[in-house]
Amino acid sequence: MSGIPIRLVRPASASSGSGVAAPLPLSLYVHLPWCLKKCPYCDFNSHTWRGSGDIPEDEYLTALQHDLERALPFVWGRTVQTLFIGGGTPSLFSPRAIERLLGMLRAHLRFAAGAEITLEANPGTFEAERFRGFAAAGINRLSIGVQSFDDRALEAIGRVHNSAQARAAVDLAATVFETFNVDLMYALPGQSLDDLRKDLDEALGRGAPHLSCYHLTLEPGTPFARRPPELPDDDLAADMQDAVESACGEAGLERYEVSAFARSGHRCRHNLNYWQFGDYLGLGAGAHSKLS
């Protein structure tokens, strides 16, 4: 990592009531770039780990610390409201490494009481003790990349987990974390409207308090863009979007941004900060920042 691209902008500031502009809320994003396998639709800065041994957790965390120390003058004295650890597949990192990461961040930055701390997890890395270890390290919100509970759909989009692992990951998250998110995708190769409804029933029936539902898109430069699979037509995709909104509404999840639905008290504060043009500091390979 050669440094953090930081863009300074001047949006409208909140008022403190004294006539002095108060700083915007500050979020923190940390990028852990490795995956078990690069999905054919993914255009994120993620990379399959091809080394002969384990992921170099300690070396990467040391590089992250250098990034943080370089950025401190831009955020000195400000309070972190939310932290999102994304990737890649952050759950490839051990609970010990995540604990070290959180300790390093807290040693340099002030975190608000009750700060939202999210870790992205892949069901393919599911182990009960691993999830419990993340919670013990200080993670209080998990975002699980299920995408589908249908083995045919998972194979079609190149996921490394199966439906049994997806169910086990969601069930454990419901017992270990007070809040969590389930990612689902729709308009998948060969997917029918009934297939999607079954996915929604699985996620909602297992108590997910937050769903992120994304229409599969063919991003330039990805294997799917070079060799497009056969996808549902636009009319069926629109029916699928309607089905998502209907199922979530009936289950008591309110739509609060383009792709996100949540029960009361379970909205993702980190994502809301992005939508509301708040400030965020990005650390890690490919991460960027927006600071005013």
C-alpha cells in the first residue's frame, strides 16, 4: 500500500447551535482484499490468495497501521461512529488478527460509545468458533454474503459456499450477534420468480433483521461481462424487484435506501453515513476517503 488517496470536499456542515459548524459524522472503512475465489461478477479490488501458506495477516495489519498513521492529521480529535471491514473476504482473517486490528484502531482513534462495527463474512469460511471469536474481538454486526440459498444459483455465480453453509452461517449469526445483514442477489442465471421467493423466505424466516438485495449486473472487465450468462429478461427482473419489496414489507423490514431493508433499530449506520454524504476514512489496499 503506497498511501491513501484523500479528497477534501466542502459540503454543508451540521450546526452545533453556537454558530460554529460542527464536523460531519466520521466513519471508518478498512479493506481486506483476499478471497478464497474471485467471483465472476465481481469488480471490487479483491484477489484470490494464491500463496503456499496462510494469508499474511500480520504483515498486512502492519501496512494498515502505516496507512492510519499517515492519515491521522486529517481526522485528529474526531470520533469514529461506525467501522466497516470489507473486502475481499474479511472473515478469512483469524479472530486474533481482527482483535489486533480493532486494538490498533482504538489505540489511535476515539470510538463513540456503541459504535457500529461491521465485518463482512462469507459462509464458505463458516466455523462456529470463528464467528464467536469475531464477536469476542469486538465485532457487533456481521454482514453475510449469502447471495442465494439455492445450490444451483450459487454454482452459476461462482460462489464457494453451498446452501447448507449459508443456512448455518445465518442461524449462528442470529444467536451470536444482536444485529446482522444478509446479502441476496436476484436476476441470477436461470433464476425464476419462485426461486427468488424461496430465497427471501429462507432469509426472513431465519430472522434476518436486515437484507441487502442486489440485482446482478455485468460489470466491465469481469468474466461475466466477457462471457455473459443467460439472465432473466427486464420484465422478470422488475417482477423480482417487486417481490423483494413485497416480502420485506410483509416481514416488517422497511426500505431505507436503494437496496437495503431493515427492521426498526437495525439500519446500517455506516451505509447511511455514505448516503448522507458524511465523512469517511478509508484504510487498506484500494480504499479511498472523503473528508471535509
